[in-house]
Amino acid sequence: QWVGLDNFRELFASPAYYDSTFVTLIFAVSTTVLSMGLALVLAIFVDRAVRGLVVYRTALMWPYAVAAPAAAVAFQFIFQPGVGFFAFLNDIWPGLWDPNIDGLDAMIMVIIAASWKSITYNFIFFLAGMQAIPPSFVEAAALDGAGPIRRFFTIVFPLLSPTFFFLLVINVTDSFTEGFGIINVMTQGGPGGATNILVYKVYQDGFVGLDLSGSSAQSVVLMGLVVFLTIIQFRWIERRIQYAE
């Protein structure tokens, strides 16, 4: 039966959908910043000429081969309040950490797990970008008296900006879709919808609640949101990127 735009009207009138959108934005921003930040730090250290560089580089690349559900199971065990690595926190302060009933704890848990899964991908590109920078540029800045921090922000980071922009687009896009596997295993969107991101809400409403029409409308809106954010990134950030000639 043709209902026109009724599914979208019902969707935008639902407070639960706006709550899920807010949760998704928090998840996307947190995972993007954490995974890209840590990957950049790791790439800076690995880019140095140290003994055993190949071993370190290989070890940092391996986590990318781990499937999202497998990583979720590992982190779920680590963060269990009774038997996991953080169980000692509850011994010191009972009830301090419990992602099974505390929404903030659950969100922190899934953000860490999702970021860990993405760090390796970002690390590979950051390292490749840094190794493509001619050493003479950095050496010339060092001879002029620039310290390591100043050399990074005036020489390395500007030349790394195309790689940074590419990873920013990829990470933001993936954060809206790739979190499904981790959340499905670790929290199932709970507790109380605290980790119910948009892509998981599509699954819950469509395949669990059997609201196929509402779920389809959510899918269209999610796709439009990802496309919109990608356009914004290209319009406002890409123009500030300096590509080598």
C-alpha cells in the first residue's frame, strides 16, 4: 500500500530516533578522533629508525585482520566488571564500572573497541605518508633550529594533510556503518539505548521488530546523512589541503 512520506513523518516525529542520532554522532566523533590520533602517534614513533622496526610495524598491522565480532568478544571479556581486566576497579570502588547497566560505561567500552579495530588501518596510511616525505625537508628545518614539535607541525603535518583528509572521510563514513558488528556482540544497543547507533537501530526495527517500512526509511536517511557529511568534508576541509605538485 502506497503511503507516500508517512514513514518519514513518523520517523522524524520519534524521540527515539533523535536519541539514536545523538548517540551515533558521539560514537562517530569519538572513534574518529581516538583512532586517528593514536594511529598518528604510533606512526610517528615507528617512522623513526629504531632496532626491530619491521617487527613493530608488522605487529601493529596484525589487528586489522581481526574480525569485528572477534574483537568485540575479546574486549567484552576485558571490560567485564566481574572477571575482566577492569574487575579490580570494582574491588576498590564497588559499582564504579559496569557497562551492563551504565550507559556511559557501555559507550566508552564500544568506542574503545571500535577505535582499536580502526587504528591499524589509519596507521598503515599515516606511516606510508610519512615515509613518502623527503628527509631533506625535515633535515633542513632541523638545521635551521626547529625542534621536533615545530618540525612536525610546520613540515610533516602539512605534507601529510592529503592522507589525513582521506582518512578523515573514510573514518567518518565507517563510523556510521562499521560499528554494527561490535555493538551487536557487546551491547545489542543497550543498556537503555545508550549504544543504539543508527545502523543498529535499522537492524533492530527491521529484522527484530519487523517494521520493514520504518527500517527502510531509516536506511534512506542514514545514507543521506553520510553523503551530506562527506560533501561537507570535501567543501570545507578539502580546500584547505595542500597537494604536492
